[in-house]
Amino acid sequence: MTAAMGAVLCGGTSRRMGTDKCLLPVDGVPMVARVAAALRAAGCNPVVAVGGDGPALQALGFAVLPDEYPGEGPLGGVITALGAAGDAEAVVVVACDLADVGEGTIRALLAGLGSHDVAVARGERVQPVCAAWRPSAALVLRSTFLHDERRMLHALRDLDVVEVAVHPQDLANVNTPSDLRQ
């Protein structure tokens, strides 16, 4: 298996939730911790939090990378994570609100990455905030970002992308109080 770092995207305003969703419990475990557990179980080491409430995340035991582009969406968080890759051959980046993502999905992304720039999870649709990235993709993403593009799907256009089919439930977003109750 490829030596991989894991990164949980924790930035964002959680407007629809009304409170910081990465810290909200699902089955008694904060969403950020659920995602991190799946990354660790799949062999990612280290696993870091990107953005978000640094002191609260550190209290949960996370190393926190401050988002280079706070308030600018997940693309900035992905760029931040890739910039911290160090010797990792891949960085698996997953949004904190994908609380049901499983170890199998992370392993499938890493296996599918091959020589591609990015392996993106596909359930019912492509989910660009659940992907395995080559650190070298940061150059293209940063250029795209600096040209005022913030949409993740558009940022993938200039990269060698492979879609990896995963169970749609692994990609269910928890964005609202209603989603959380379900």
C-alpha cells in the first residue's frame, strides 16, 4: 500500500447546521474523530485536521494544520493538506461531514490512485471531498485557486483523475440538523 497521510477538512462555517459540525457527535463520537478513525484504520499516518477550531480539535488529540485560505472553501483545505505531505506518496483528504466513510472506501481510493493525480470517490455522484491525492497535484490546484476558481469539480479538470466506485452511504453528508438525526 502507498504510504499515505490522512487529512480531515474541518473548516467552513457550518451555516446549515448552525454550529461547528466537525465536533458534533454521531453515535457518541465527534464527526471529525469518526472520519479520522477510518483514515487510520486504512493505514494513513499521520492523520491531521485542516482548519476549524484549533483548540477544540487539539483537545481531541488532533494535530491541526491552519487552513492557508480560511473561508475560501474546501479547495484551499486540500491545497493546505497537500502542502504538508512531507514524504507521503499520497494524501487522503476527507470532509469532516462524511461521518459514515469507512476504511474500505479509503483503501479503495488508495488502491485506485495508481499513477493518477487523484482518485475521487463516486457513489451516486462524484464526491471530490473524499479523494486520494498525489502531493504533486498541489501545483495545479494552487494555480487554479489563484485564478479565482473555488469549485472542487472544476479544479479537477487539469488533473489525471480516476473515479473509484464506493458505497453511496459512505459519502452521505451531514449538513443539517435533520441529516444528523437520520
